[in-house]
Amino acid sequence: MIRVSVKSTQAGLQIDLRRIRSNKKGTIVHKFDATSCDIVACYLHEIKTVVFVKSQDVKNQGAVVFAIRPSVFLRKDQRQRMVHHFTQVP
């Protein structure tokens, strides 16, 4: 069985992976734990696309920012592991 975490954007191409909540003592931030799921399904509202990313490839525990085109400054191995598969959403 594959465990999937589903995230979405409101605007832009940034997905917040951390969970933030507040209580009487202040704000509590739960960082993303890559062992909690196998795949992160990210719905990018701006371009109406779902992107599936292996959770082990997520290095940042706060957020992931997607780009429409790969940056010329990324190494080839970085570009290959950025997005593994995507599907257009009607």
C-alpha cells in the first residue's frame, strides 16, 4: 500500500508542507516528516496540475516551490528528481 499526502496551493506555485496551528501558549509548527508518507500529491491551482513527488526527495521540511520550466542553474540529477510524474486536471 502506498501512503499519499495531499497538499494544494491557493495562489502561486509554493506548497506549504508544514502544519501550523496556535493555542493558548503560542504557535506550534509541525515540520514535514518524509517518513509519514511515500508520495506527496501537490495540486498547483494556478496551472491546474497535480504533481506527484516522492517524499524521500523532499529535502525542505517547510515548503516546496515549483517552477514551470526547470532552472538552468540546476544540475541534471536535480532536474530529474524534481518532478517524477504529472497529470493535467480538467
